[in-house]
Amino acid sequence: MDEEVLFFISALIAEIIGTIAGFGSSTIFLPLALLYVDFKTAIVLVAIFHLFGNLSRIIFFKQGFDKRVILQFGVPSVLLSLLGAFLIGVLPQPVLKLILGIFLITTSASFLIKPGLKIPANTGTFIVGGSATGFITALVGTGGALRATLLQGFNIEKVKYIATAATIALATDATRIPVYISQGFLIEQYYLYLPILFGIALAGSFIGRKIVKRIDQEKFRKMVLVAIILVSIKFIIDGLLAQ
């Protein structure tokens, strides 16, 4: 099968999973994109696709925003994503992925073992969590697992969780993408990919929305936490193999 077709099929699968879990499209899509394009091209194409996907989720889950979380978690996330985007070539990504993976797998496993465990939903935790998420997202190209872990810890209802996470991620993407482009990450031959990726993002979000409606809240939360653990294992492996 043509490599471009596989590239776009991977994007569709990533968006369906990302919509269901509220994160993960870039985590799934980035390593697959690297099979076809170089790192800088992959990170900007995946970021743009991630932006399209989050826009699609906002359209399909628009009734579920949590304005307080968007403001107190989202604004610091956007601001720190700028710093992370500028430092992308400076700090050692393998070490960051290893630390992130260990943190996520520990936190997510704790929430699974103790279902009643929650992160205090206050201004301080929102600001610190948002700052860390924005910085990591821009720096390693994917930070949705960290955002999902924190939002799940706040015990937000599933539709509100997906819409809120998508809104925060959209703002972060819109901040970091111009920085990537200004550094020459997106070359002209890939411009034609953008409208195709937008259509795939809409289709994937629509399919994911249909599936989410059939899942109850507790099963949804467990499913997301398991997904985070799986992603965390990958982060740890990537970090160790790069040492």
C-alpha cells in the first residue's frame, strides 16, 4: 500500500482513539508519521492535525465546556507552550520522556487502584498543571497524557472533560504551531496534506463521538487511565532506548 495512504489511515485511527480518550491522537500519530517524514516535518504536521482534531471535538462536544478549568488551566498551558516550543532543540527529550512516563504511570495506576482518589480542584493545581502540560506538549510534541491525567484527577464528567481538554489543547496548538513554522519546520511540498488532514480530523472526531456516547462514566474513566499507562510505558521505553 502507498506510504501516503498509510500515513492518512494512521491519522484517522489516531483521531478516533484520541476523541474517545480525550487525548492521544498526537501520541499515536507522531511515531507513525516519523516512518514517512523527518522529525521536524512530523512534529509540525502532527501538531496541525492535532489542532484540526481538537477543533472538530469542540464542534461535536460544544455543550460540555468547563470555563473555570479552561481559564485557570488553559492560560498557563498556552503561555508555557511558547517557552517549550523555543527550547525544543535545547533540552534532552529522551530524559524528559523517561521522567514524564514514570510520573504518568505512577499517577494513573494510583487512580485505578483507588478510584476515589482525586487531585484537589483548586486554582493552584490548575495553574501548576496547566503550566507543566503546555511546556511538555510543545517540547516533546505530545503532552495530552499529562493533561488527561490531571483532568481525570479533577474527576470531570466525560463530555465536559473531552470538550475542556480539546479547548485547552487547541489554544496550546495555536500557540506552538507558528513557532514551528517560523523555524522552517513545514516545507511547501506538504501544504497539500493540510486539507486532507482536516477532513480526516472531522471524520475521526465524528466516529469517536458516536462511540463515547455508548460508554458509561466509570468505564470511560478507567479506559482513559489504562490508555495513559500504555502511553507512559512507551515514553519510558523511548527514554531508555535513547540513553
